Amino acid sequence: MIWNVPNLLTVLRLLAAPLVAVMFLYFTRPYADLFAVVLFVGAAITDWFDGYLARAWGQQTKLGTMLDPIADKAMVVIALMVIVGFSSWSPWLVLPATMILFREVFVSGLREFLGDTAGTLKVTALAKWKTTLQMVAIAVLFSQGVFEHYFGMSIWGMDNEMVSAILNGDEPDLLGLRWKLSGAEWSGRIGLWLLWIAAALTLITGWDYFRKATPYLKG
């Protein structure tokens, strides 16, 4: 029962977490970004399926209960580290990433301190939505790198006047510069908006866990 299908899916998601960073070490962009998007989409799908199958088949185990939040946190933390590392360190990206990382460390510390009473901090439905939103935001931000790369490849050898003429519609857009640039801009904006919403949910769920743990912190 320990190595059932839900637990295997959780372990695969846990092993996929460090692969996100490995992609950027051994592959050039945009292939690293593409692989990261695939890993995150796969992680989001398995995150839903392992919980659903465990409940439907009556295969919920202590191992799965322990590994599931760890796998989610590992995916999010490692991916945010990579995204911030390859970004321009914009405060609009660094701030929500910092809030998310702080909350994950804080809640993990609470659970460790509570020990046997850590069951008080069970994963809530809002926390699950928070994790899903984080993964979607990160996948969208990784897709921005794909659009940016292909836009850069398409304008290789062009001067600024030619690029401007194509983007303004004065010259035919044979290489699809407009949709590649729009894809890069909108994926960046949407990914950032989703990340800020996820950061807000992160703080809300973090406060909820702290409130539940407060009675055990007195004395």
C-alpha cells in the first residue's frame, strides 16, 4: 500500500522539482523554458490526480500525506529561485517571490516546532488553490522566456528601423514578430498578476496556520 499509484505520482513530482534547475544548467533557452513548462504542467496535473486517486481508491497513507506538501513546496521554491535568478531582479517579481518563500519557511518551521501536534496545520482547500495558482503563474512566467527567445531569433540581423516598421505594420510580418512580442509581453504580465494573487493567498493561508498554532505557542 505504501508504493501505490498516488504515492508514486507524488514521488515523481518530488523528483521533478530539482530537474527544473537542471534544465537551465544543461540546456539552452528556450528548450530549458519549454521543459520547465512541461514539468510544471505535469506537476499540476499529478498534484490533482494523486489526491483524487488516493481518496477514490482508499489509498491515503502517512507517506503520501507527508510527501505531497513537500513535493509542492520543492517545485515552487526551486522554480522561483530559477526565475528570479534569470530575471532582471525587478521588485515586482522579487517581492511576491520573497513573500511566498518566507511563508513556506515559516509554516515549515511551525510544523517542525509543533511536532506531534502538527496535525493542527492540515493542508486546507485554500492552501491547495494557492499551490495550484503558484504553479500556473510559474508555468506562464517560464513561457515568457520561450516567446522572448523566438522573438530575438526572428529579429537577428535586423536593424531597429526594420523591426519598428514591421511592428507598426508598415512592412509585412513574415516571421510573426508581432504575435511573438505580444506573447512575451502578455505572458509576463499575466504570470506576474497570477504570482501576486498567489502571494496574497500565501500570506492568508500562512496567517491561518499561525492562528491555529497560537494556542500551542503559549507558555
